[in-house]
Amino acid sequence: MRIHWTPSLFTYIFFLLLSSATIAQVNQTSLTEYPLGCVAPSSQTAGLDFTADDSYLRFVEPSNDAYLAIDGNRMKQLVVDQAEIAHRYRNAGNQFWGRIIGTESDHDTALWMMEQLNQTGVENIREDSIVLPPQWIPDRWIISATKGQELVELTSAWPAYGSPGTGPEGLQLELVDVGLGLVTDFFGRDVAGKAVVVHSIPTSGTIINSAARSGAIRRADELGAAAILVVLELPGNLQTAFYDVGTNVPTLSIGSADGAALQKLLTDSPDNNSVKIDVQLEVTMVEGLTTSSVRGEVPASSADAERIVIVAHRDAYFEGASDNASGVATALELMRYFAQVPKSQRIRTIEIIGTPGHHNLARTGHNWLFENRESILDQTVLLINAEHSAHALIDRWGNELCSTNSIGPFSWTINGSEKLTATTLEAFDDFGIPRWTETGGPAGEIRTISTLVPSVVIMHAGVLLHTNIETAEAIPAVSLAATTRAFAKIIDQANGMSLEDLSR
Ligand SMILES: [Zn+2]
């Protein structure tokens, strides 16, 4: 763009500078100190600061008072409990931590879930055991870059799920940065045998991002990279957990600050070849592990009644407070709520299934649901997926993420009649749940069975998903209450509809 310097432009710029100087002076004396809602989260800043639970915006609709017994604060504690299970596993020395399928953290979550069901009068509580194929577990990793005496350890490095390891001796590689990794970014670049850095634009995060969409990761792999580092360009230095990316070489995500540190080493160096990177990633395929689905029901008054099934997957990376501690909390609270209804008034049996989840190569939860679809969906008139059912809206501002006092938006999919759709959307709106105006987004854990019966999915896959700062603090009690109350209302209204009404 060319700028033509005219006298009036000079005058304009002069006054602009003068006025901004005045504003700057005024601000120096009048700024009030507030807690930092906006930060670049890193190991130094920890995570984001969130507003207190009672200061989130809330939606007051008198006709919803019937659902006040569904308690956001109680559910928040359930989220905290699950986060603690993940931390216990981490503190036991597991670098790859969370509620990881097949591990002690998975079994602890199942036991905890059954205890919760026991306390709420749910019946027929049981565990369906599932034998797992060998599970990918990274035992240890460390990534560092050196130039001469200078050493930078990439503390945000996190292996993409299923990535090949390096063996204990690691790989010492030359480093090459290919920007966004578009086809043209590779023109004239020799990446063979090198550690390739690809920058990825989050849209909105680990689930959907530019490096996956544009094929940059696959391209680096096909062109012979010896290791791939994906910089997910979210503010700060977050640890982010990708699902399997299908590469043949060690592949890890790193945070923006670590990506910038590598850029600095490369650009400060007159000779790129002098920057070396040491990649150590030890992976074991662990055999003989098991997992389970946790089940329980609130039986209807009649033994041959139809059923409503609520699914919540139990597994998570990191604290996984939204994904999926929130969904598990929602499912448990719904069971508590419906267990209070006198048995003589229960029209349909409500079943909860705490599935193992899908954050592994075998996608155990998807497959288990599909393989057992006939028994699970027998007599089922409505299937609800309680997944990522609460989150706070996070805004982005330059190099920072900003927490807000608002519930974040959700995507939604409904399989069923216009009447079911209208009932569901009205309930979401009545409880003040922000949502996409059009249907879309993932169906999550129930994807393999969601079209076999009438089903409702509301979820989000936002900025913090699969990051180490999706912590319990990021989950507003108000959001848990809103979604769970809406589901309760949908179930109540669905109980007044036949399978035919719900289907078409
Ligand atoms: Zn999930």
C-alpha cells in the first residue's frame, strides 16, 4: 500500500499523536488495578484467572424454577474430584497425565463414578469390563535445542497421541522451520532427516487447526522429516494434546513461546546448521490393560418401560475439566435428579453409561457403543450425550487469552423430529445457553450410534480443549447448572412424547 502525504494528512496525524499522548497521560493517573483477566498462559503464569462462580452472567426465567434442585456448585465439586484423580496420577510420576484409558487413573475414575451413583439412589450399578488392545503410553520425553553453548529446553512439548518414539538414545537433528507448512513453504527446502517445525493456526484449537487441515503435518512426514514439532499458535506456552496425527516419525506439539525461542535461535544464527535439536521420546505399547463402562439406572414404574440413555465419557488429557469432567458431572446430577422422582411417577427408565472415552488409538468408547448398540439401544427412545457440557467464554487479544464473565457457546446436533428439535432448542434458550445458530459440530462419544435413535448432543470444542489450562476453575457452576437443567427439562418433555413423536 502506498501513502500520499498531503498537508491535511500531516495535520490529522499531528492531532492524532497529540490526542493519544493526552490519553496516555490521563491514563497514567486514572487506571484502576484489576485482576489480570488477560494473560499469556505459561508455566510462569500458570493458567488464566477466572471470575468467581457467583459473578458469571445468568439467565433468569421463572418457569425454570422447577429445576433449581439441579445444583451447579455440587457439580463443580464433581469436576474438582475428577481433576484430583488426574493430579494424583500425575504425582505418581506419570509425565503423560490425565484420566488415561486403561491406567490407574481410568480405574479410579470408574470407582469414583460408581460411588457417586451409590450415594444418589441409582440402582443396578455395575461395570462392564472391556479388554484393551496394547495402549500407547509415552513414559518420558524431553526436547531441547542448542546453538553453541546456548541451550533451550522446550518445556511445553507434548507428544501427539500415538506418535512413534525415538528410543532411549534420542535423536540429534538439524532444525528447519517451514512456517505454516503450505505446499509453497516447502519449495526449495530440504527437510529430509531434519526436525521440522510447523506453525499451526488454531481454529479453534487442537481438534481443528491449520496444520492438520492444510496437510502440513502429513507433508513434512512424506518429505522425510525425522521429527515434527507443531507450534499451536495459542497465546503463551500451553501444553496441547493432539489426537493421533498418523505420522511415521516422532511428532510433538509445542507452545508459542517455545516456538518463538526456536525462531530466535534460527534467526540469530548466521548458519542455520549450527542449531541442533535433541528429541527424546520413549514410548511403550502397554499390553494387558483393561477399562470398563460404568452403568446404572433409575428404573421406571413398569419393568417393560422404554428407556432414556445418558452417555458421558470418562477419559481426559490433563485435568480435562470440560472434556469431560463437566459431562460426567452433568450425567451424575441428572441421575440424582431423576432418582428423587417417586418410582410410581417414573414413565421411562433412565440409564447412565460412563464410557471409557475415545482419547486413544482404538477409540474404545466409540467402538464399544457400536458393538453393543443393540442391547444399549433396546427400548431406547432418546439418547443424550453429556460431553463438554460447561465452559467459560475465552476471548483472544493479541498475545493474551482473556477470561470473561460469560458462559461459552456450544455446537449442537439433534437426531429426531421437528418437535424434538424445537423442544430441545427452546430448553437451551430458556436456560440461557449460548449456541451456534445452525446445527453442526462433533457428535463426540456417541458418534457411532447417534443416528440410530433420537439423540441430542450439545458440546463445545473451544480454545482450551486438550490443553493443560482447561482446569476446574475454567468451568463455571452456572454453565454446569444451565446445561444440566436444560437436559432435565428436555427429558421431562420427551416423556410426554411417543417414540414416533420423537423420531419424525
Ligand atoms: Zn470429549
